[in-house]
Amino acid sequence: MYQVGIDIGSSAAKAAVLNEGKLVKTLLLDTGFSGRNTADRIYGMLEQEGITKENAAYVATGYGNGDETGRDDANELFTYQIG
């Protein structure tokens, strides 16, 4: 099983893929306007390499001002404030 780490920042997104503890793939791309679209682009690029949601475990982090559902009360800066 693959392990995928994704970091979507305000200007760049990075992903690293491990298989059996070895680094097998990295990605670096511009974030653009939507973190959700960026995540979808990353999933698509990985799927082209045979790395799918069925054979990989994912973890993600990033900087954001809310999510695509409209909730904006739990962004990164807010969580720092509440500890």
C-alpha cells in the first residue's frame, strides 16, 4: 500500500508518495484559486501513475481560509488562536 502526504499551501502544493518506506514520487504545483481543485489535480496525477484511493492511505495539511463547503470558522489561524 502507498502512503501519500499532501500539503496545499497558499501558493504551492506538494505531495510525496512512499511505498514500503521508500520515496517513489513527488509532485510540486501551483495552488491556484481553489484548494479543492488543486487536490483533485493531485489525485488525478497520482491515478495516472496507478496510485488510487483504493491502494493508498492519504494524509493532508495546508493553509486555508475555510473549506469548499462554506465553513470558515476553523481555518489554520483560528486553530492557533484556540490552542
